Amino acid sequence: MDLRNFVSWFSLLKITQVFETMSGSEILEIKGADLEMRQDLLKILPPSSYRLINSNETEDEEGFFQLLIEKITLSPQEENQ
């Protein structure tokens, strides 16, 4: 998802909507301009629902960051814990 020109709260909403529709093992690439949005995203996604693959906290040559997260599918037993 390219969120470089979106307001932070709207970006978080769009990411969570897309993340909810993803299947297990799918990877979401997020590009954004607001490092605080990245930190907020990792706070609102349940820690057991994703694996952080790549977190480029430094800005690229255009001033943007990249984040790769993989959705994890929990077994019914893990969900109840």
C-alpha cells in the first residue's frame, strides 16, 4: 500500500481494513511518510497476528519509509489463549 500522501489516521484505518481481509502468510508492503504512523500501526495490530519482515525506519532518498508485515494465522487453540 502506498500511503505517502494520506493523513496518518486515515492510513491506519486503510491498513487495518486491508490486513483484516488478508489470508495467513500474505505479506503487506506499506510505504509511508510518517514514522509515527508506523509506530502507531504496530500498536493497533494484535502482536500475535503479524510478523515484522522488514522495517526500514530510515527514510529513502525520497523521504519515505517501508514496512513489510506478514499476517500470521492462529490455530483455534492459540486464539483462545
